[in-house]
Amino acid sequence: MKTVSIMTWYSYENYGSVLQAVALNRVISDLGYKAVDIAYDPSFGRATHEGSRLSFVSKAIRKIANNARGTFPANYTDKSQLFNSFVSRFLTLADDLESKEALSLFSNCFDAYVCGSDQIWSPRCFDSSYYLDFVADSQRMVAYAPSFGCDSLEPFSSGDQIASLLRRFNSIGVREASAVDIVEKCTGRKPPVVLDPTLLLEGKEWERFATQISENEPYCLIYLLGSDNCNLKCAQEIARANGLRPVLVPVFKRDQKLDYCARFPIGPAEFLSLVSHANLVCTDSFHGMVFSTIFQKDFIAFERFDPNSSDSQNTRIYSFLEMAGAEDALLPRHELGEWEKHVGGSLDYSYINRRIEAKRSESIGYLRSALAWATADRAGDH
């Protein structure tokens, strides 16, 4: 059996990152390969952040993690255990590395190398390891659905290095339409847009990963990664207006003080269960929206970032909603005060499902073809 290594985010406690890693590992395994995630701890290196130096997690995510630790010392430990247990059960990992330099040990020992998905290619937090810079030039490299989280590399000092690294790849498929122009400018090749790995599995498959949680009354799940109090207040109003009990997935210190904050630790399995049983979801999270769609839930998509800001990462949200045909789920920031006109109708999942199924078939086809070529025996191989 051919062995395929995967480089992606999975080692910090973000639901979407862990679940997309598990999904890609599962799909590659289902295609007939031995899929192995490289156990890379990005804190070994110092990823370049525009204007500062910090380990691979962006400032925003690091701030979220620190706030959570300060708020839930007991629950946070339980949450960490849930994440660790989930990864241990559902990811096949290569031996732990003791340094960034040790990645070179894997430079020539797999049949093919895959990087993706998530924002591993973000120039805001550049780490060349996620561009497979440690892999020998003789090896074959595939990118599956990485995201840049931006529309252009021009504002970033790492742009030239990123362009050089992209040219080493044999196959590239990107997650957002905005990434097509970036890759084409850097490589001269126009990449296909493929689905986030989580969307390659259907809802019934994800239910096998979920841990059942007892919620005895109808509820609206609120999962907001942004710190905008206006979004939080609006989500609460939407829940109550629909006669639903709000259930908040805790992210910030303030959350624990709210009477509708979940009082139990939430790992990936619990998160899946909360989404799958919700009557409505209010979220500014990309994967919050994705899993709402997977479980065919009505949801409200908030803008986490000011759309007029140069730091906005809303592109991935717009791209996903357009691909899915779920643009009606978007509640723009400038219309928060008029949220009533965005609530009340149900999303047309017969239409959404057809669009996603067609894109799922294309995306798996891309991955199957790219891996078949990458793992094919070459002249001189023994």
C-alpha cells in the first residue's frame, strides 16, 4: 500500500482545524492509501508574522486560547483531554518530532506528500513547513484546499518566498476562489477550487464521530470567534425571537459569565453533536457554517471582520456561501440592526445539497487523480 503524508494544522484546540485534518486523513485512506499526518508542533519554529515574530498560531487565535485558559482552568483541562483523545482515535500520526529541523527526516520516505487544508498558507502567519519546504525536490507534492485567508500576497513580505515554494508543487487545488488568482500569478497555472475536507464526508458519516449530548429543549447554538459584542447580542436576540434557548460555545472570558454559556467541556465530538442537534446556528466561524450545512441546519452567518478592513478574512465566508448557494444566510455587519429581515425563512437544502454534491464529486476526483499520478511508479523506481 502506498503511503501518503499530510501536513496540516491539528495540534491546537480549534474545532475546524482538527475536524478538517481528520476528514482529509479519512478520505485519503478511503482512496486506498495509508494516510499519515506528520506530528509537527509549529512552536518548534518561529513563523513569520507581518510586523512581529510568533509561533504558528495567529495573534487572534492565540488570544482566544489564552482567554480560555484564564477563564476555565478546570474545564480547559477537560477540553484539552477531549481534543487529545479525539486526535488519538481518528488520526494516524508519524513519530513526534523534537525540532523543526527534524522534518528533514521525512524528506524522502513517503510515496507522496499532501498539504492542506485550513489557513496553513496564510501570509499573516507564514511557516514554510506548510509549503513542504523540507521535502526533497525529487518527491511529488499535492496541495488540497489550503487557504491564504487573503486576496493578494502583495502587502506581505513573504510573498516572493511563497511564490517560489508554490512553483515546486505538482498539483494544487485551493479552497477559495480568491486563491485562484494568487496561485496563477505565482505559478502560471490556474488551480481548481475544491471543497474543504470536512465537506467530503456527509452528515451521516460525521455523526459517527459525534458524542451524544442531552439537550432537552430546542436551542440555538451560538459559536462566535470574533470579539464583536454586537454580533453576540444580535445572536442572542435572534435565538429568543425564535423561541429557542441560546447555547453559547465558550471562547472568551466574558462567555463564562453569561447564563446561556455551555457548562460542560466541548471537544470536537461534542461540537459535532451540538451542531447536529441545534434548531438554529448563529456563527462567524467558517467551519461553524460548514457543519451547519453538512447537518442541514438553518444558520445565520455573521461577518467576523470589518469587510472594509485590510485585515479582513471574510473572503472564505463569502466564497463558501456562494459555492453552496446559501448567500441568504449572510447577515452583514451594516444590517445587524435589521436582522429580522434575514430571519424566518428556511434554507433550500434540496438546492444546496445538489451544489455541494456536485462539488464533492469534482473535489474527490481532483484528489484521486492527483494522488494516482503522485504515487505512480517512475522509471528507475524499485
